[in-house]
Amino acid sequence: MGFFNTLAQWLGMKKKNANVIVIGLDNSGKSTILNKLKPEESKRHDIVPTIGFNVEKFMTKALSFTAFDMSGQGRYRNLWEHYYRECHGIIFVLDSSDKIRMSVAKDELNMLLNHADIVSRRLPILFFANKMDLRDALSSVKCSNMLEVEKIRDKPWHICASNAHTGEGLEEGVNWLTDQLKVVINQ
Ligand SMILES: Nc1nc2c(ncn2[C@@H]2O[C@H](COP(=O)(O)OP(=O)(O)OP(=O)(O)O)[C@@H](O)[C@H]2O)c(=O)[nH]1
Ligand SMILES: [Mg+2]
């Protein structure tokens, strides 16, 4: 394996690695999204609420991603900041049907944006307005208005409506993130 990796790297075939942190409130669908993006052989059959965090891997056409799948439960949210420094991009997942907690998600987003390890960096942020299949789900435009995402001027951002069960919207999102990252990653 080592030999083939070295050979692939030497031939310029090995994909560059991007670290992304996947955050958002508990129950928004972070782990379900990552499970859908993972290759068939490493998919989990049942997703349970994340304790602490898990490290997951997935690939796109141009990059290999290492994703820190953080728990969104209140008691674990203080772990998020420990991974900000080493991440190249952020995936922020919203449950678009959870109107009551949209303000909590907004507070978490503002804390992220004002964090010392984030504030001065041009990190791309991909938002998934997830659970678009639910009848009372808000549109991605409405979600971005509620979070005042358009106020983010110093970082590229993009919002996609998604359904983590069918995978709808996920490819569009990760393709956008790949385009943002492939030019800035050197490793
Ligand atoms: N209807 C619907 N349900 C979803 C969708 N995505 C995830 N779910 C469900 O939402 C619940 C929570 O999903 P998780 O992926 O565990 O959420 P999480 O954000 O990782 O939660 P924590 O690990 O606790 O932070 C599960 O029952 C999922 O099946 C979606 O797009 N549509
Ligand atoms: Mg989870």
C-alpha cells in the first residue's frame, strides 16, 4: 500500500487532503450526511447521536476529505473550537424544519465567526439546509435569512437545501466546497 501511495503521489495521481469540520445543532443530520457521502463499503447501517466526535473520510472528484463529525449536543459544543485551527473549510448543517432552534443555530454561527482561529481566515463555509423533505421545512433562502448568512462578507459561503436520506443537494454542496478548496490546499 505504501509503495502504491508513494507511486501515485509521484505520478501526481494521489488526491490532496482537505480537513473539514462538520458542525451544527444536534439532530440536524451531520452524521447522516457524512454517511451518505462515504464509500459504500464503509457506510454505517444505523446512525446514533454522536458522542464527542468521529473522524470520517470521503472523496470528491478532486479531493480526499477528512471530516470531523462533531456532536451538536450542548454539552459537547465546546469541543468544536479545538478543531478550527486545522480545518480548511466548514460544513454547517441546519435542520430546516427546526424553526424554534434557528436562533440557537444563529448564536452558534456567530460564535464560530468571531472565534480567534476563524475570524481573520478566508475559510469557505458550506451550509446545508437539511431535511428539505419534511413538510414544514423552511427554504434555503429563508434559513439563510434567519441566520443572516448574507452578512458574511469576508468568507466564501454557499447554502444548499439537502435531504441526507436520498442524497439530494449533497453533491452540489461538496462540489462547491471542492472548487473552493482545491486551489488553496498544498498537502
Ligand atoms: N426527514 C429527514 N430526516 C433526516 C435527514 N437527515 C437526517 N435525518 C434524521 O435526523 C436524525 C438525526 O440525524 P443525525 O445524522 O444523527 O444528526 P446529527 O446532526 O449528527 O446529530 P448529533 O450527532 O446529535 O449532533 C436521524 O433520525 C436522521 O435519520 C433528512 O434530510 N430528512
Ligand atoms: Mg452526529
